Amino acid sequence: MNFASVTSVIILFSAAFFASLFGVTFFTRWSLSRGLLDVPNERSSHTMLTPRGGGLVIVVVCLIGYLVIGFGLGMPIFWGYFIGALLVAGISWLDDLYSLPFWSRLIVHVTAAVVLVRDTGFWSELAIPLISIDIAIGKVFGLVFTVVWVVWLLNAYNFMDGIDGIAALQAIVSCVAWAVLASVLNMPSAFLLSGIVACSSAGFLIHNWQPAKIFMGDVGSAFLGFTLAAMPLLAGTETRLETPILPVLAVLFVWFFVFDTVFTLTRRLLSGKRIWEAHREHIYQKLIIEGKGHSTVSLIYGFASAILSGLVILAIVSAGIFHSLALFSFVLLTLLITYLGIRKKR
């Protein structure tokens, strides 16, 4: 790629991986010394006291890396993303420490989303897959829709971070997908940022794989959700690709997290339950309750996401059969996850 030498990219990505890998080691020791531990309860999928908040390392590594690609490699810096990420990570870190009320976190989440959108812009058109039609949604609704998207995904991602490895693995898969797409479509900033996030998440995953030595905490999961929600907005500032398709790609790259959250919250709403209360009714939690290992469930979601994301990218950059394969995998894998959610164990 012409925006940076291969050597620079390798050094940057390697630095993100090893900084996260060794940073989490030191953070784990600090967390143990300070008693920052996750205490299992009736809603937990774990049974042992485990250090939490290790996602703070991911935040620090990624945001420092973002400044490096800006000041060191001459890429544009979107301060709306940087400040928004700091706000989300800050309130989430405080929540890890003190368990803040939901409304206080929501106010900060909305503020972060507005700061991001003010800098990157928002969607005034949305693409409808399969029929190749773009719908104009207007500036007002587009602004509200984009802000809601950011706030919703960062919270949905947090909901899904309930077992060893699942959130970090999804971040790796999604960010690799963005990096590949960005490389093909010449989106240098998106390529570098997504690569940094993927490598940092990989360094963390080594500590977080079953049995986890440390948990990500809200600080990590909310930051990753915010970043993945921001990726189509950041990519839209440097691509000739029709921007209405970018929100669709953003959803597809995290589709099984999105689907599990919507499916579960809908079932709870129809059952008259309070959807904002903590629970163990997500599909991935159901599989754990049935006796499957954390690594097995995380790999189910990771492989499903990798297959769908790969075929979607091929459909974007190629013609012919890949469009049909992407659609087929979307339907088949979604039905499989649905089946796992509704079936009754014998």
C-alpha cells in the first residue's frame, strides 16, 4: 500500500499486539493487588474470582496507536472519534470500579456519539441489500439514526461480553474484515486503525481465552463496540464506495452479536420482562448453561462471523456467485444461531 511501507505496518501492528499482550500481564498483577475482581453471582457464566477491567489496556494501546498513525504516518485524525472513545472508556472504567446507574452511562454514551458524528458526519441515505436501492432518510432522521446506531452497538457489544474470549474474538474478526476491505478500497486510515484494534484484541485474547485469567470489563467491551460502530463513519470519509452501503457492512461484520442481542431482547420484551435488567437469556449464555465450553461457543460465533464477513467482502469486490454465497451463508448461519437459541435440550 502506498500510504506506508510494509515494514512500518508490520512494526505498528506487532507493537499493538505485544503492547497488549504484556500490558495485560502487568495489569492483571495490578488488578490482583488492588482487589479489582469480578465476583460470580447467579447471572454469571463463571465460578471463580477473576481480575476484571483488562480492556483498559486495549483502549490505551489503540488510542496511542491512533495518534501514531496520525502524527507519525500523516493520516488524518478525527478528534471526534478520539474524544468520544475517551468518554466511553472513561465512564465504563468508572462503572467497572463503582457500578454506576444506567442513566449516567447513557448520557455519556449519547454525548460521545454526538461528538463522533459532529466530526465524521452522519448517514442521510441507507442502502437496501439485494435490490440495490438507496433510501434518502433526511438530515434530521439521519443524524438521530446514526447517533442511535453508535449508542446501541456499544451497549449491545457490552451485553455480549459474557464468556471467555467471545468479545475479543469478534473484535479480531470484524476488524480484520474492515482491514481487508480498507486495503482493497484504498482506505488507509481505516486499514491502520482496524489493524491496530485487531492486533491489540489478539494480544488480550491470549489472556482471556478459556480459562480466562482476566476479564475485559465494560471499559474494553464498550470501547470496542464504539469503535466498530465508528468504523463505517471513519471509512466513509476516505472511500469512493457508495456510503449508504457502509452501515450495512458494519452490521454484517458484527451480525451475530447484533442478532443475538435483538433476538434476546425481543423475547424478553414479549415475555413482559424488563429488558434493561441483567439476565442469562442470550443465545450464547443458553449454550453455556447447556454445558458447552466457553471456547466452543466463542468459536461458533467467531467462525460464523468470519465466514459471513469473508463472503460479504468477496461480494463487494467481485461479481457473480459471491453475492449468492453471501446471501446463502447469511440465511443459513442466522437460522443455525436461531435454532441454537430456541431448541430444548433433551
